[in-house]
Amino acid sequence: MTLDLLRFTTAGSVDDGKSTLIGRLLYDTKQVFDDQLEHVAEASVRRGGNGALDLALLTDGLRAEREQGITIDVAYRYFSTVGRDGLPGRRFIIADCPGHQQYTRNMVTGASTADLSVILLDARHGVLEQSKRHAFISALLGIPHLVVAVNKMDLVDFSKERFEEIVKEFAEFTDRLGAKADLVYIPISALLGDNVVDRSENMPWYDDQTLLQLLETVEVAYDHPFETPARFPVQWVIRPQGVPGAGDYRGYAGQLASGALRVGEEVVVMPGGQRSRIAAIDTYDGELDAALAPMSITLRLQDEIDISRGEMICRAEEAPEPVRELEADVCWMTEQPLRAGGRYQIKHTTRSAAAVVDSLCDVVDVHTLQRGQAPQQLSLNDIGRVRLRTSAPLLIDPYAQNRRTGSFILIDEATNGTVAAGMVCAPTAA
Amino acid sequence: MSTTARPELTHLQALESEAIHVMREVAAEFERPVMLFSGGKDSIVMLRLAEKAFRPGRFPFPLMHVDTGHNFPEVIEYRDRRVAELGERLIVASVQESIDQGRVVEETGPRASRNRLQTVTLLDAIAQHGFDAAFGGARRDEERARAKERVMSFRDDFGQWDPKSQRPELWNLYNGRIRKGEHVRVFPLSNWTELDVWEYIDREQLEVPSIYFAHEREVFERDGMLYAWREDVELIDGEQVFAEMVRYRTVGDMSCTGGVRSQAVTLTEVVAEIASTRITERGETRADDRVSEAAMEDRKKAGYF
Ligand SMILES: Nc1nc2c(ncn2[C@@H]2O[C@H](COP(=O)(O)OP(=O)(O)O)[C@@H](O)[C@H]2O)c(=O)[nH]1
């Protein structure tokens, strides 16, 4: 069974029709309430529209942005479908990423939690530099499904040839990129609704899924928890004091980051390496025989071991090596540049440590998306590879294998700002 | 043990797990968290999630209610009973006290509301107790200005929210670092919708205050909404008080929370009504957001929840 929740992100250059597409998805799945619709109708008139509903206004955000007529930050939208025609129906969370200015930072943020990424193109303009960047970031962030929605097909006479031309050009690029994601192309008109929710009558040559059908049926990551190693970062130790009936309860609470755990299994507590067995998997609703990601649970172990926040419970044979040096791709998110020697706080799962930048390895050229030579610094919105050393051992996996235990953030202790998103490459032995 | 069957997790389980994770992160990383509790449906869900996150231990934070003095008596009664059941500590921050101390000036006239004044009472209480993190039950689907709100939302030492300088929030890694005097607001239900909340209440069989179910009440109609009649309400020309079957979708201050006509007297009926409703929660029942298109945004910047 699939998890009936899908998180996806949308990206596109300004005016490609992203707001219209999201508005269309909400409208055609009947998620728009009457008072919102009234609002949009009034605003459509005020803005001198031709009387037609401007669906883009449905996703209109904060006032500052309304005044500037642009979106400057990731916005989250919610909609759901009910099962029909044998389809399951799902709950959707959209991370709507603005298309310009700060786009890298925003897109990385939106993509970090997404299972699928919709990249919007304007059929008239074809594959722009920005579309390639969006695909690059989606791949870098390990999003397993990529959907290229070729929009405004109505403005190119719903031409099959034009669509195929764009598909070919995009595919050449993603081949070079070596993206592992599963890639789907859909010709749409967000304005008219073709192939968004309802099948297009103008494009009989396209007989594959509409965008919504795809969103409803695509498999999400948690479909296969038994195939990934179990990772349980301890978040919080439950040791009730003075609670009648609780005895000398000692439970390790946290969210299973990946994989599954069962009662009775032999486990190892990292980085210390103490071994024990799982005595019980507790939840408020009772004990479980087994738990799988992303459940929040409380573990009890057979042996009395002193475990605290930041340690990780794993299966003995598949535990990660603790490391104090690592190589990672980072997206730099602040004005003050990243340089060799820089010191930060690193937060990885539930563990924090000090980190120092040993060296910069390369930087991705925003135009060619090729990795260039070791730079002097990384500036705002740059993506590049760095080597870090940490004050305490970390329990990492390569990001390509595990998005939860392969990711981290860097925090600047002077400003307390989050300055980088990091994705672990192959670990280097300590 | 069912190891062969493919696992299945519902979206409610996923949302629940995410919220529990957020609560435990805050408990672990902050020194003095507090959980705001209004007695409304969202905060009722928050209490259950806190039980799931911390039992058999105690909550690592007290609960706090900002009492406008114009709350529905049913809600106050519910609040006290629920807190006693849980055996947790409740702090009541009173808007009336803020008025008596001259911290705020009461609005006057028939449309007077204490909704705005709550912000001062809340910020004063946060400062007085030295709280560095305050949990709230707000959801991003409630209102457009909330769509960009972070799960962990940074507030400067004036308690203000600046939509332009929010910290990026990546994966499930929250940056909880603050300076003295600053605090964060934390919204574990960010990704829940109104329907999720009701489905969860139904699934967990949580008790909610009686005003959430259809009941007969003396009301008057203003700006297309049905308000509860109380002794101290000033009616405007032509407004009539009449009896109507209503239920509430939110439980704010009586002065600005409207009821909706309803026949739903059980949880299942309420869920069914919400699932088929055509009007947003705030559009239908909250006068405070109707004042202007940017009403919520302005209040949030000033430190409102
Ligand atoms: N003809 C046509 N116009 C579209 C389509 N989708 C969007 N537009 C128009 O393109 C313009 C930009 O759309 P908008 O959704 O605001 O773009 P955004 O900047 O990507 O959010 C608006 O005038 C839309 O009406 C489409 O499929 N066909």
C-alpha cells in the first residue's frame, strides 16, 4: 500500500504559469471554498481582467509580495482527492517555490522534504537555463520523481511536434546530468485545464496520465522501509520522576529516520557501540511488534545502558561508521560567504557539533551546471562541495542512500541563522 | 508479527509522527517551553500529541491559556477539567489584568473585541515567565498569511514576526538557536488541515467542548455571521436576537467568533459537514480576519499567534 500523503514541490520561471497551475489543481479538485472564490473574483475584476477568473490569485501570498506582484518565499498549500475510478485518492502538500531571486535557497528548502518535483516550462520558450537549474536541484536533493509539465500548449496550437522537441532537448540534458529520478513529461494548459485534472480534448495524441492521475498514483519513498537500514536517532529520553506507577521506566524516544525495527532484534548504540536487544517498542496506544519509518516511537532495551540525545540505535550488522571528517555538497544560504577555515554549528539528525571548513573542492557553475575548480569562496545561492571536520563523531550515510541521515544544516553562531543545507557525499574514514 | 504484509501508514499517522517529532525537538533544545492551550479543537489535538510524545513522563512544559474574559463558559469548564485529568500545570494569562494594569486600553462600541489585546497579554506573559518557545496550534491552511509560516518561527525581542527574514527550514532539521529575550513560536500542526484535525479527534475519540456540536443558542446576525448574544453586547440598529441551532468551527473570543447553522450533533456528523463545507473556517466564523485582506498578516507581525 502507498502512504496516502504526497509532498511535492513546484518550480518554474516567472510567468511560466505556476500560480495558475496550482490554482487549477485546487479548483478542478474542488478544493476552493466559496469565500476564497468570491475573493478571487473580486480581485480579478480589480486587476482589470477580462472577467475570467484568474486562478493564479488563489495562491496569492503575503502583502509584500502582492505589492511587488511576486512570490519571495516558499509557500505551502494543501489539497486532497477522494478515491474514484479505482484510484486511491490522496492528501497533498505542495511546497510552492518562487521562480527567481533567492530561487536556489527557496528551491532547496522546498525540495528537501519533497517526494516529487513538478518543473514547469513555457511551451513557447522551451528549455531555459532556469528549467535546467530546477532539474539539477531536484536531482541534487534526491527527489525520486521528476515531472516536466510543458505548459501553455494552447499557445503552440497543441502541437505534438513542439512537445516532442522539448522532451528531446530536456532528456539530453538530464542524461548528461546522470539523474536517477524517474522522469515524466506532460503537455498541459494550466489556463484551460488540459491534462491537469481532466484529460485534454485538444491533444488526442497524448494518451498517458494527466498530472493529477500521476500525483495520485506515484509511489512514495516510504513504500519500501524494509529495504533501507534502520536508523533511530534518539531525540529524548523518557525517565518519569515521581509519576505514580511509572516505576523505573527508561525509554528512548525518537522518530525512525529510515528502515524498520522489531522487538527482540539485536541493536547497537552508536557511536559508543554498546550492544543490546529491543525489549519493547512503546507508543501511547500500546506496544508494537515492529515499527517503520517515519513513525515516532519509544524504544526500551534489554540492558541498562546510559543513552542520551544524539546517539543512534541501529541494527548491529548495518550500523554506520562514526566519522569526524566528511565531504558534502552544500547550498550556501546567506550573504556572508563561506570560506576555508570558517567555523559553524552543524546539526545532523538529533546531534549537534562544531564544524570547521577544511577546504572547498568545487563550485557548480549556475549557467553550465558543470562543477568548476576549487573556488576561494561560496556566495549566496552557490552550490559546491566542501570538506568539513567536526568536534564530535557523526553517524552519517551518503545522502544518495538516505535523505534523513545524509542531510545536515550549518548554523552561524554569530547570527544564529541557518546558513547552509548540506548533503553528505561518500564518507571519509576518521 | 506481520512481516510479509507491506506496511501501511495513513496520512494521519504521518502527520501525527511529524508533530510528535517537533514537540520532542523543542523539549530537548529549549530551556523553557510553554504550550498555549485555548480549549479549542486544535489545542485539544496538541494535548493528545503531547501525551503521545512524553508519556509515561510528565510534559516538560506548562500549559498557558490567554483568557480574554469573554470566553465561552463551556470552554473554560472543559479546560479546567482536561487539565486536571492530565495532571499538568496551567498558567492563565488574563487580558482583564492587562486592562486593569493599564497595559492595554479596552475597545469600545458595539464592535469592540478583545482579540487584539490578547497579543499584549501573551507577550507580557512570555517575558514574565522567561519562555523561549511557545507551542501553538495554528495550521498553514487556515489563512493565506500562514502559508509561508515556518514550523518553528523566529520572533525578535519585540515578539515580532518578519516574513522576509525567516530561517530556511530544511528536511526535519530545526534551528532552535536564539538570543536572550527572543523566542520561537512552534506549530506542530502546520501541515494539518481542518479536516485532518476533525478526523484525528474522531479517531482518538477526544472529547471537545459542547459548543462544537449543534445546539440551540440565542444569537444575532451581523455582517452575515451569527454571534452569541450576551448581556453586554450592544446591538446595532435593527439587529434582532433569536434562537438558532448552531455549532462553532473555532472557539475564539465570543465577541468575534461566529457560529454556523448546523444540525450536526455527533463527531461523525461534524466530520461529514466539514468535509462537504464550501466556506473556509476563518471566512465563515472569524470577524477579525474579515476586516481587511491583510488583517491576519498585520496581527502576526505584531506578535499575535
Ligand atoms: N495561454 C496560456 N496562458 C497561461 C497558461 N498558464 C498561465 N498562463 C498565463 O501566464 C501568465 C503568468 O501566469 P502565472 O500563473 O501568474 O505565472 P507564475 O509567475 O509562474 O506564477 C498569466 O497571465 C496566466 O494567465 C496557459 O496554459 N496558457
